[in-house]
Amino acid sequence: MAGSWHVIDEFAKEYLHGELRWIREAVLWKLDGLSEYDIRRPLTPTGTNLLGLIKHLATWEARYFGDVFNRPFPEALPRWDDEAASGTDLWVTEHETREEIIGFYRRVSEHSDATINALPIDAPGYVPWWPRPDVKLFNILVHILSETHRHAGHADILREQLDGAVGAGPQNTSLPEYDAASWENYRAKIERAAKAADPANP
């Protein structure tokens, strides 16, 4: 029976790890072909921007697969409880290059992958900023995968606003192959339904 649980554990770890590796690449693709301005500029009232999302994901993945398992990421990171550093992981200064941020994310990914490969899925960790700080590698894998998918969704919307590009890569889109006129007709149909559902709408 113990052998069966080991097989299930290894399957779960490899499945979650594979999904994390895939979604990391999908997020990075969102930068392809865009200008320095477009990858940095705030596209929501709260300042959300594409390169800042990458920096944010890298910073927190480094913490979760580093300090949480006593395997600290070898580069300096702002302390999680440093109020002065709060929010600085969500945007990029003019002195930080695209290549630096992407390189940072790739190095973090390599460090995280080493942690995931080295530890069993029930390896204990400690997250001091969580209400229930005692965790397992499984918890952190699910958390980081969920967070990366969440921010990939943000990146989807930002990129579509910029140039209409959608999907997880140039050859990987789940949307129908419509031309511009078909998309406009589709959007107009949704707009008509929205207005019809609200009698107060002029």
C-alpha cells in the first residue's frame, strides 16, 4: 500500500510541476514583440503592468520555494515584512531592463525546480506570513501554480488590450479563428444582450 501512495505522490508532484513550468512560459510570452513602454506602462487604475507581473511572480516564487523550505534563493530579496519595499515588486524602474527581469525569473525558476526535484511532496515547510504557517511542499506547489495562473489571466487581458494578441503562445490559442469583422460582430452581440438585460441602461 505504501508503494501505491508513493506512486500517487510522485504523479501529483510531477503533474503540478509540469503545469507550473508550462504557465511560466505562457506568462513570459506575453512580453514578446512589445515595446519597452508597453511592457512597463500601467494599464489599470491600480498600475498593473506586464513586466511588473513577471517581477512579482519571480520575487514570490523565490521566497516560497526558498526560505519556506530552508533553501534560500542565493540573490538578495527585499524582506517580506519590509513596509518600505511593499509594492516595489509590482513595477519596474527605468534602470531595470527587460533582460534583467526575465533573467531573474529564469534563475528563480531553476532554483524552484531544484527544490521541487529534491524534496518529497510532503516535505515540511514554514511560511511565517501565513495564519497557519506549517505547510508541505504540496501546499506551496498548489499555491504558486494558482498564483501564476491568476497573474497569467491578468497578463492575458493586458496583452489583448495592447495589440489583440491572445492565448498562451503564438501557436497556442483556445479562441476561434475570427477575422476583425467577426470579432466586432461577436462583441456587438454581447453588448446588445448586456443592454437588454438592464432596463435602466439608456
